Amino acid sequence: MIPFNKIALIGTGNVAYAYSKALKNNGILPSYIYTRFADKIHEVEKSFGLKATCNLGDLLDCDLIIIAVKDDAICDVASGLKNFKGLLVHTSGTKPSSILNHIENYGVLYPLQTLTKDFDVDFKSVPLLINASSSNCLKKLKHLANIMSDVVVECSDEDRGAIHLSAVFVCNFVNVMLQIGDKLLENKGVDVSVFESLVKETVDKAFALGPKNALTGPAKRGDFETIEKHNKLLENNIDEKKIYEILTNYIINKCR
């Protein structure tokens, strides 16, 4: 039995969608989903399969409210919930839990995953990083998190911020590397999908052997002839050449 009788979601983006789906998949139907656009209520209800409202007052009798909006909108939304007596949490990787401290009971329920509405994720494998304003709140939040995911981590705001920064390197920047690879293949008649096996094997090896031990390539082995050839090929791609040089020098100086 979950420790919350009524749960509400605030937001209609990717994180709110993933949370609503994860809750419903575990037999938990949120009572409300909030949207600030009155003309979008029917659309939101159809998309989420939940009762939608544009009135924050409708949420005040809930036990848990999950704010899943952009970071710069969290405080604005929370300011409309001053009379809320339940547990209020946000889902940001960088904002401290204390931005909700005008409420007695508050915390964080952050998913360490890239989430997109149109791409299904096994939420049971998504790490949920949590903390809360009291041991009782943390206990309740952890109970719910353990229902949603098999990987629940209690951590401070400071540690969560460090994890989020690291995630930008290993997720967002990796995606950019794939975009650069795709760009460099333009007019070559080769699709970026040619890298799929390589990228998957690279990631698998990194987690099996450790990133440093799994590293290969010309910079790792000190193949300066190949590095020079690559630099010449990048002469007309100034930004990509700078990135190549920075990462190559980093490997030579830090990773060999």
C-alpha cells in the first residue's frame, strides 16, 4: 500500500508524461494533472488519461504533488501552493530542494534518464534520486520511488548537482558527438546508423571494463600520424576541428 492517497502532477512535458505512465503501470492513478492553459485541458486529459485542471486550488487536498516543469518555472508554480499541507517535490537535477521550503514538507524526486514522450523507457531501470525535508517525508517518498523504480538513491542537493553535471557529459555531449559524426558523413552516402554497433559496444565495454580501460583510438595509442590526417580532413570544419583537438589533447594528457 502506497503512503499517499491522492497524487497530483504539475506539468505536461516529457518528465510529467513518464511519471504518469510509471505510476499507472504500477496501479497508481494520479488524481489530477495540472496545466496552466485552460484551452488545453481536453487535449491533456486525452494524452495523459488523467483528470486535468488549470486551478492549483484543486490540488490542495492531495497528499503528494510532483512538480515536473522547467527549472525556471518551479518557484513560480510552487508560489501558488502556499497553503498545501502535503508533500511537495520537484523533479529537477540542479535546483535545490530548499526552493520549496515555504512548504513544511518538501523534497526532490529526480529521474536520472533522458525522457521523451514518443520513446518508451523501462522506468524500472531508471535511477530515481531523492531527498526530503524530514526523515518521515523521505521514508514516504522512498516507498513510492521503490514502487516506480528498482534503483532509488538518497543523495544531497550537492551530490545530485554533481551527478547532473556528469550526466550532461555522458548523455547530452555524447548525443552531440553523434550529431557531429552525422554531419561529417554528409554527402558521403552513409547514414549515422553505421555507428550503432560501434557505439553500443563502446558503452558496454566502458561499463564492463571501466571507461579508462575501455578507451581505444589514435590518441590513446599515440598515433600522431593518424591524428594529423584527421586534422587535415577537418580543415573546413573549424568548430569540429577545435573539439577534436581539445578531446585529443585531453586523452593524450589525462587518459593514457
